[in-house]
Amino acid sequence: SAYGRLDEIKVYDSVLTEAEIGTAMGDSHACSSCSLGSFSITQPDYGLACPSSRAEVSIQAVCADGVTDKTDYVGTIGLSTNDDSNSEFYDAASGGSSISGLTLDGSESGAATVFLFHERAVDGVVVTAEDTAESVSSTATPGTNFSAYGFVATNPASFVCGNSKSMTLTAVGQTQPSGSACSVLTDFDGSKDLKAWFEVNYQSDESPAIADTARTSLSLNNTLIANSLPASDNLTLDFDQGVADLD
């Protein structure tokens, strides 16, 4: 018997014509067989310096041309930050033990996600990913600004266009010295004016895939929210002992 891997699988809900099959075949991409050149690292702009909160960091192996993803990457990626003594990496959003790196076996298409807890409120924490065996090291830019105070939002499991989901926004912060556990700020009460905006990250069906721009609005508590930072407050929420409910 023979062994192999399936690549670029597509599932259709109808029988394709011969012409459609030919078009689908033409959409395939050559498998990566390049040398490792760098790592592309994506970090959030903001993070919360609380043990219960971890910033999601995406890492992608990139070919030496600086453009093509190295989808067959196999190796160990060491992780660090420019404030390493106050940083801990995890392989999950909650729970588990801290890690110093992660190993990819080639099945991940060169992509990995890790979660960063930074115990100190400081701006500009940048992640470095390094493969010492290949002598390749990359540092993210820009970094993440960590604050001792902020909001924690519950994440709805899914969205359906035209429908709504309930979620909560909780004001939390450190009430003890830096690095301590955060707690709900129960005195954050009443009507609060906020700035709210959203970002969308998804790929088109074009070949090669390109990043699309959001073409629809998002509504929070019947207030339309744009996909760019507003110049002034655009959302008012009522907090009860540090917690606001919204749709």
C-alpha cells in the first residue's frame, strides 16, 4: 500500500462539470520546498497584565524570499520577549503549564498560535521567535501594550448574519502590587461612554487568496460600530458592579 498526504481539499455540494474540475485543478498551489528565512509574528495591540488574561500570538514560518509561507516547516521555535523575566508563554488560552518554545512536525502548514501572559503593565512588549538550528530569528513589530486595568469580553461561540448574540463586558484590574491577580472593579458603576470598533480578518476565495475588507457594520446594543478607531466616544453602556450586558 502507499502512504501520502492530502493537500488543498475542497468539498462541494453539487457535482462539478468537466470545465469546473479543470478550473479547480488550476487553483492548486505548488508545495513549499524553500529554505526558512524568517517568522511572521502577529500580536494584539493591547493586553491585560492579569494572570487570567493571555494575549494571542500568531507565528508563521516564511521562506527566504520574505513573501511565501513555508508550509512544510519542521523544527523547534524558541519564544522570548524584550521583557522576558516578566513573560510567560502557553499553548492554550487558559490552564496548562508555561512553555519556552514549541515544536512543529510539518502538519501545521508552518503556522502556530501561542498565548502570552505578561505580569507587568508596560508598553511595547515584542515577541521573538527563533529556530537556533537554522540560525533564524525574527522579532514582531509593533508590540503589545499591557495595562493593569481594562475590560474582559466574553466571546460568543459564533455569529450568524442578521442575528444577535449576548455577551458581557467586565471591568477588571489589579488592586494590589504589580503582578497580582486581577479582580472585578465593582465600583465601576453606572453609565460609561466608550470608544468601540471592530476588525475582521478573513480570506477571499480568489487564487491566490487576498485579505478582504469588511463590508458590513457591527451593532452593539443597537449602535452601529465601524471597523476603524473612532475620533470620539461612540458607545454608552450601563455597568452594574463592573459588569455590562450587551448584544
